[in-house]
Amino acid sequence: MRRRLDAINENLAAKPDSALVEYLRIPDKYVSPVSRIARRLFYALAALFTAAVVVYLDRDGYNNANGKPLTFLDCIYYATVSLSTTGYGDIAPFSERARLLNVLIITPLRFAFLIVLIGTTVETLTKDSRQTIRIQRWRKKMRNHTVVVGYGTKGRTAVTAMLADGVPSGEIVVVDTDQSSLDKANAAGLVTIRGDANKSDVLRLAGAQHAKAIVVATNSDPTAVLVTLTARELAPEAQIIASVREGENRHLLLQSGADSVVVSSETAGRLLGLATSKPTVVEMIEDLLTPDAGLVIAEREVEAKEVGGSPRHLSDVVLGVVRDGKLLRVDDAQVDALEHADRVLYVRTTDVE
């Protein structure tokens, strides 16, 4: 299995777009079966009308079995039997009424038959071609997106939080080696990459070099270190947030280039410990960490009228101030007076934008 993944990842980003269909998937927008059939019928009728107009404009070049000049209805009839590959021998409609019935009843049935019989086959044959075109467009325009490495429990939760915080699903790219996890991500409307994120080609295919943020949510601490090293080399300006199981490995992630490290086991342990004596505190923390319900932690710029004042005197419940990229607690003496470039970390309700 490892050798197979190595072969997949070798020079992956250098492959032509048509060869990436197996590894890179862009989610399709859901279209109901009724809409698909209606669209196919519209295209068929448009083709029929176009053919009828062409025949009508050149009607003097056609012979009519009844010896009369072609009417537009005759042209529609001719286009109908031509496009449906239907030929008449000893039985053929001559009256306009018979031809009208043929156009209004028989031909739609022929189209319906052809759509049901051939539509699925044609769609299957063109699926890879359409996906290739979509990959080409996606690779050209994808910038300032978020790459999530690993779509296990941590990765899915991170994506859920981002979506609830207003990040469009089209701006999130998931990288994983497990196809079942990728299928879940694709069903959620996310672009997916199948491959080992330890390989720079895989991250390059995910557009990591153009990403604004990279979330490392692997299940292995050593893997997280390697992915972070690779990601930092490709994207020196990106924000890298990594997760590790053990706190003793936190410094390794920071040394590897991570901007922020979340220790999952210690965080969970603290919450479990608090829950034994202060369950309401844990409930409040869960509320603050859930962006689509109750209270949430938000960040905003300092308003002009707030410059020079203390963050503790604001109407908002302020938790801290971000100055020069560094988070300072609200009781820190350095932030007694707010500055123009500061950002305020505060608590708000979800109904306040």
C-alpha cells in the first residue's frame, strides 16, 4: 500500500490535468433528475428547431412527394425524421394533420426513448472530460483558500467550524489517503486530493503554495511534523495550524514552522477534568467553540472612537487584543490604550454580524 501511494505521489503536480481526475475531485452541484431530463429535452428541441429553420431557408432545394411546396410544418417533419434516424418506406404521412401528430406525439416519444437509452452512457463517457475542464479552471483561479490535511474526526470538526463561520465550501481543499474519508468530504461540497501530504507534489496539487491557511489534522504526531515541514517550505507566508496528540511534541511542530499548535489530548483532558466539578464551565466553553449557536468568540478591528481607550471599558466582552500579530490578554498593561492597528478579540452572539 505504501509503495502504491509513493507511485501515486511521484511528480503528481506535473501531470496533465486529464491525468488528475483519479486523484483530484471537484464536487458537482446537485441537479434533480427531472431538471436533467428537462434540460436534455430542451437541447433536443433546440436542435430540431435549428434543423427545421435550415431546411426551410433552403426549401426550394427539396422535393415533396405530394408535389406541393414545402411549408414550415413540412420542414419540421423532415427535421424530425432525420434527427431521429427514422425512415419510412411504404407507409408515410402525407396530410398535415398526420404529420402534426407525428411531430407532437410520436417524435417526443422517440426523444424520450433515446434519452433514456443513450443519455446515461453519454453522460458517463463525458464525465471525465467535464471533470478535466473543471480541474483546469480550478487550478487557475484557486487562491487564498484553506488546505486541510486529514479528514478524520479532527479534520471534519475543523471543516464544520469553518463552514459554520462563513467560509465557502469551495474555498476548502481536503487532502487524505483514505478514499472513504474523501468521499465524505466530496459529499460535503469540498474539493478533495487523494495522496500523501508528506509529498510536496501532493500539497502543490492542492495549491498549498497559494493557500492562506493550512490545517494539519493528521492522526499521527510524526506525520504532522513532516507535513508541517513540507507545507512551510511550499508556503512560507501561509498560516499553518497543526494538531498533535501529545504536548511533548508541541515544540517540534513549532520548530517545523507551525504558527499555532493545538494539543488534542491535553485539551480534551482539561475539559474532562473540569466537567467532574464544573460541568457548566465546560458547557460554556463548548458554546464559545461552536460558531453557529449561542455565544461565539469573534475578532474585529478597533474603531476610530475606541483608539486610546481601555479594552476593558468597551461595551463588548473583550478577551484580548491582537497587536503586531501577538495576542495579549485584556488585563495586560501593554493594551491599556488601544491603537489603530489593534484587533479586538471579544464575545458576541451569533445573531450579531
